[in-house]
Amino acid sequence: MREVSLSEVKDDLSRYLRLAEKEGIVITRHGRAAGVLIGFASEEDWFDYRLENDPRFLNRIAAARASLRAGRGIRFEELEEEAPANKAAAPDRGHVPVQKKRARTRSGRGG
């Protein structure tokens, strides 16, 4: 991680955003860490970051882990053993088109 003063970041934000795609940038104020600049090299990186920091997703993961600790669920190894049998029994439907949701405006209506 690279440490950069706030004044340097303010003077050349574009440069530091590009650098942040490759490494974390700790922004300092008066010599003390004040924040972190995180860059995303791709849309997938941005999606992953949002998912990893979404409290709803984190709650679902915690609930799933608790369920597994309580003895409910299937171990990954058992799932792998069942996969070939299930694949043979499942009909091949070919390509199935997926409809995308329309983008919503701030009012909540499509447009």
C-alpha cells in the first residue's frame, strides 16, 4: 500500500485513481491515515467490491454458515458426487435468453 498526502491526491486525482487500480492508496492528513482510495480495473472488480461490502450479502453468508454449523446443508464433496448423475438426468434446453431489467429513474419508474 502506498501512502499519499491529501494535498497530493487533490492535485492529481486522475493519476492516483489509475495507481489505485493496481495497489491500495492510503490518503493521509497531517501524517495520519485518513482514508483509502480503491481503484477498479474493470466492471467486474467494481461488482465484486459492492458484493463483498453489501450488508445483505454478508448477512446471507453468515446465515448459511450458521446453518452448516448446525448440521443443515450439503458438503461440497457430496455435491460434486451428485453432479454427474444430475447432469445426465437434466434435459438440455440449449441457450435460454435472459431478459434484463429496465433501468429505473430516480422516481422509481422505468424510462
